[in-house]
Amino acid sequence: MVMQKTILLVDDDEEEFYIIKMALEMTEFNYRCIWANGLDQAKIMVKEHQPDFVFIDINMPRYNGICCLKQLKQITQLQHAVFVIYSTFISEDDHQAAMELGASCCIHKPENIKILLNQLTGLFNNKAHYS
């Protein structure tokens, strides 16, 4: 049996969690999604779940996605995780900062679940490239 992989979504909008979860259920991959509503909760979730992927929204109150990425990349349990910036709008400056801080890629939140499904499938099929 293939071990289940875990995605941690760090996003202040819980609806995004349900959208990703629904898309994952439509793939052939054995992935589950867990949700943290910000950096503080993400730090707790990391210790409990040691995710394989960390998706981070850019536009969040208190700590933005770049700040979250910077702090989460320092956590030993996330040494082998693939970091993905996942946001509605990603400026060129944010994209560059994310890549410099170690994000594997930046994904724009799509308009529909079919596009998200294609994005996730492409990401998971290329995981070896990011590791």
C-alpha cells in the first residue's frame, strides 16, 4: 500500500481547504489536505502531521505568505517538504521573493476545480523535480 501524502494549506479562507480537498478526491493520488488559518496554527500542524507539501496563500492578515514561507522553511520537520505559493494574485516581487526563499513554484488560484485538478496533477507528477 502506498503511504498517504499530506498537504498543509495555510490560508485564512477555509473555503479554499474544501476546494482543494474536493479536487484531491478527484485525483488518483493518495493525498489528504489539512488546513491552518495562519502561521501560528501552521506551526502546530507541522509538528503533528509533518506534511509533504505546504501550500501558502500570499494575502493573509497578520503574517503574509512570504513571512509564513520564511518562517516555515526554518522548521526541521519541513526540510523535505515542497513549498507552493497558492494565491489569487501573486505579484512579480512576491513571486521572486518566494522563489528566493525556497518555494518550488507559485500557483494562481484557478477559476474552477477542473483547472485546479490539472494544476495538482502536474505538481504531483513532477514532485521528483522539486525534491
